[in-house]
Amino acid sequence: MKKTKKSTARSFTGTAALMGIIILAAKVMGLLRDIMIAGNYGTTTAAIAYETASKLPVTVFDLVLGGVVTSAFIPVYNSISVKEGKKQALAFAQSYFNFILVITGVITVIGGVFAPQLVAFMAPELDAVSLALSAELTRIMFPMVIFCGAAFSFVGYLQSEGEYNIPAIISLVSNLIMVGYLLFLDRYFGVYGLAVSMLIGWGAQALVQLPSVRKRGFRFDFRAKLNTEPIRRAARNTLPILVGTWTSPVCNLINTRLASGIEGGRAITALGYANRLYTIIVGVFSFVATNLLFPYFSRAAASGDHDESNRLVRTSVKVLVFIIAPISVGIMMLAEPFTTLIYQRGDFTVEDTLLTAEALGCYAVGMIFCAVNEVLTKAFFAAEKTKIPMISAICSMVFNIVLITGFGERLGVGGIALVSGFAVMLNMAVNGMIARAKGIFAPTAGDFSDIAKSVISAVVMGAAVAWVYDLTAALGAVLSFGISVAAGVVVYAAAALILRSEEARMVVRRR
């Protein structure tokens, strides 16, 4: 038995490590894509139009389907598989794919027809030229909603079948396509070609999964019925799950509307560049944790093993805080040099750097809350208690809307990003309190102690990083930044070990 547990743990750790490497590679490639876009377009009219237009299909998809595609599918599929067998689960998967295809097809048609109105709603303060170009680019990119639906349907199926690496690689493929375009074709086709490359990239995300999907038994059956009990069961969870995942897209929509009137619209691109750095950092770790564990959450819930669910959630939260706390504090301290190193070249000016760094430093406040909230939300979805994340998301969105509406453009770029961070914190707090009351997340005094140790170690590290950066500023931006980061790693590790952090000791034992 012991051997089996150790073997399972090694397999789990190996899968998580490989997923982390793949996702990190995808995020780095995505960052390279953003660096190239920033260098080629800066905050010009074309950049503002592309940033606005590229957000629209994704935002609409997130609002209408978003996390529903996988979050409604995985618990139902795993429940059917455990209780009724693989054949019935596969029949549900085929019907579900058709269901998603119909919805995304309708969304695409509506989005294409009403593209000018959608752009005007999202960024009302843009000038006529930027609005017109945004509408054209939106029409080009809107069919990617169909590809999003197909890609995430396949992700849900493969993860339920225990395949995590192929779903992890899909964004790497799309980013490679866009980087290839920017390297070789951008000079010929400009921003219109960039929009097409994004559309092709999303199509590739679906196509690259097809061999694995077929290998695991899935076959397209467009005659599969939509009016079945499993589909109705998934549909009943759809609205609560949908609203529960609305915090980020709704906040982004509100922020973009406000930012369109700040700095002549340049605030849109500054928030966009900063938000992508933020999501890259949080995404690498929270994506691995939540997507790897979600099927485990679902199977534990389906078999009634509440102790195992609670253990998984507690461990995930502690590990994520241990990893993300120092990154969050480090970015707050080094937002400007970090942004300079990543983006400042070509048409991306010093003023653009300052604007983006201000947003990034404020976004960093919400990193820990975002990662922990992802775990809690997935735990609720796995248990099919979908109304709870919906309630917390509504509280968060109301908070964001009230502050943004109340303060308006006086907030500036940093204030907008900071409000988003506080909104995520509120979302996490409500989810956490209810999860504790429901027994889904029942942290012990030791858990709180470990979390506190991680946060204290990160604060100590932040003070050290700021001091070292000031001390080495004369050495140049790159060298000073590198020395500061290295010093931060050493100080954080030392502080965590001195405080006897369980996560730090676990890392040492593994070595």
C-alpha cells in the first residue's frame, strides 16, 4: 500500500512538474508575443484598436460561457463515469460538444453583426478612426469563439481522462503561430494579419487536441441528442458557474470603458500589457494546481470522500501562497525595472513603461487572492455547489462597479488595477468563509500559521529587494534587477526556513 501511495505521489508530482514546464514555456512565448506587439505597435491607433478588438470575443465568450465549458462538464462526466460507466459518460461528452458548438455558433453570428455597437460600448471614448478599425478587427476575430468552445470542450474531456499535458500545450501552439506571424509577415500585412493570426492560433488550439481526443474514444456524432438528463444537469449548473466566473471579464470590461478616456486611450494598452504579465505569473501556478486537481476534486466529491477533498484544497492553498507571495511582493517592489526590461523597445516609450508599471504594481496586490480563489471556486464546482461562487462573484462585481463608477477617471491607471485586486480579494474572502462553513475548506491553526509564515517571509524579502535595488542602481537596469531578484530568492528562502515554514522544509526534504 505504501509503495502504491508513493508511486501515485511521484506520478502526480511528475505530471504537475511537466505541466508547469509546458505552461511556463507557453507563457514565455505569450510574453514574447506581447513584447513583439508592444515593440511593433506601442500605443498607436493600431495597438489600441487591436487591444480593444482582441478583448471583445474573449470577453463575450467569458461572459456567455467562460469557465462553464470545462467546469460544468468535468463534474458531470466524472460522476457518470464513476456511477454508470465509460460508455454513458462518452455519450454525454458527444452531446455536450454539440451543445457548445450550437451556442458558440450563435454567439459568433451575433458578434459579427453587432461588432460596431460592441466596440462602442466597450470603449466609448475612442476616436472615430480607432472605433472603425476596432470594429473591422473584431469581425475578423469573432469566429474564434467557436474555436474557444471546441478547444475547452476537448480540454475538459482529456483532463477527465487523465491527460493533462496536451491541454497544457495548446496555448503554446497558438502563441508560436502569432510569434511566427510577427517575425515574418507583420511587415507585409500589419494589424489585419495580426488579427487573422490570432484567429488561426485559436483554431490550432482545438486541432492539436484532436488526435488525443480520438485516441481516448471520443468520436464526433452530430446526431447526438441535446435534450438528455446529463445535458440538463450540466445546464442547471451553467448559470451559477457562469456568474461565478464573471469577476475577471466584467472587471476588464468596466476597466476598459473607463481607461478609454485616460491618456487618450493609452491606458487601455497599459492595462492590457500589465494584465497579461499578471495573468502569466498567476496562471503558471494556479492553472497547474486547479486544472490538475479539478478532476480529483470531482472524483472525490462523486465518491463522497469529503476528507480527501478538504485535504487537497488545504494543501493547494498553502502551496500557492508559498509560491506566489514572494512573486507578488517582488513585482510591487520592482514593477518599473521589470516593465522596462520586458517591454521598453521600439515604439514602446518611457511614458508607456511608467503607465504600464503603475498598473502592474497595483495588479500585483491581487495575485495571492486570485490564485486562492481559483482553488476555492473549483472545489465548489467539483461538489456541484455552484451557487456559492456565484454569490461571491456578484459581491465582487458590485464592489468593482461602485468604486469605478464613484471615482471615475480620478482613479488613474493604478487605481483601476488596484480596485480589481480588491474585488478579487473580496471574492476570495466570501468564498473562503462559506467554504469553511460548508466543510469544503476547513483549515487548521497550523495551516493559518504556514500561510502567515509565507506572507511574513515575503514582506521581509520585499524590504531586502528594495534596498538591494537602490544599492546597485548604478550598475545598470539589467544587472541591478538580476542581483535584486537573486537576493530576494535567498532572503525569502532563509526567512521561510528560519520561521520553520512547512512548505520550505518540504522543498528541502525533496532535494
